Amino acid sequence: MEQSNNRQPGKSGRNPKKDPAIFRYSISLNAEENARFLSLFEQSQMNVMAHFITACIFQKTIKTVKIDKAAMDYYMRLTTLYGQFRSVGVNYNQIVKLLYRNFSEKKAAAYLYKLEKHTAEMAVLCQKIIQITGEFETKYIKNNK
């Protein structure tokens, strides 16, 4: 069967690049050099290895990002703890309302006294967390920048 003449030749497919990369070079690396090259490529966080190689050859600046797993883990746990503190505050308000609504004033005051003791303990714990966070930031985060 013959092809219909409705289509023009060369009009289908991807548009050709203005300056295609047609020159290819090959290099050989030993195991140690390859491991070093791959680690540098991973640190650069580039998606295409060819772009990384051309950046290295032509002395372009290569962005290297180091992620401190311990700092990230600490930050995530601190965020979770902060969320728990907020939920404790919400529960605290709900308990105070329920105490005054369901108990006599004398009995509610007795329960509030116990609650106040635990709140003071939590405040001391919160101050310790703030102190430890400050120490962590000065030792690990600010030194790594």
C-alpha cells in the first residue's frame, strides 16, 4: 500500500536541537577513581552524569550539599516533641474546663493543684530541652556551615 501524500516528510517526531552534542569522548577509570568520581557525583546532586562531567571539565562551579543525618533526625524528633507539647496544652485547657464543670470548686481546686505540680515539672523539662537544643546548634550545626 502506498503512503498518502497528506503528510509532509520530516514534520513528525521531536524538534531537532539547534546545537546538538555529537562529539563523544571516552575515559577509563580504575576502581578507586571510579568510587571517588561516583561520590563526587552524588554530592553534587546533579541528575545527569554528562552534565556533571562537563561542569568538571570546564571548571563550572559544582554545588555540593552535605546532609547531616544526626541533625535531621534531631530536628524531626524535636518537631514531633513540639507537636506533643501543643496537644498537651490543648488537653490542659479541656481538663480545666471539665473540672470546673463536673466537680465542686473545692474538689476541682485539689485536682488543679496536682495538675499544677505536673505542669511545673513539664516546664523544667522544656527548659532542659531548650538548653540541649542550644548546645546542639552551637556544637554541630554552626560548626558544619
